[in-house]
Amino acid sequence: MSYLKKGGVLILEGFAKEQLGRDSSGPQSLDLFYSKDELLGDFSDCKQINIETKEIELKEGQFHKGKASVVRCVCVR
């Protein structure tokens, strides 16, 4: 994770794999979604990491509305 300096904070929110097939938004390829396990592996060298998968309600216009599954990640290197 050379792109994040020591002490740096990364904040990420993306669609969870459970979002695939829902009408509320998101890509149509499973490879473009996140999972908690994948993020834990990707950021394993962080000294602090908090990852959660949540169901949220999107209200972001005509093509981004309805129930959605997201992964939220905050980590400190």
C-alpha cells in the first residue's frame, strides 16, 4: 500500500457484492464490487481498520434510488 503514507487515512465506500442484480444502481460485473474479506486482505498492513457491510437507502436521483448494499472501510496505515 505504497500510495498511503504512514499515518495516512483511507476512507472508502463502495457497492458490496450483494448489490449485484439490484435495481438501485451499481455496476453489472461482480468484479467491480467489494467484499469485507477482500478489503481486509488488501489493507492487512494497516494498523487500524474498520470495515462494515450495510444496507442503505439510496436517494440520489432517478437511477440511484432504493435499497442498496455497501461496504464502508476506514483504515489508518
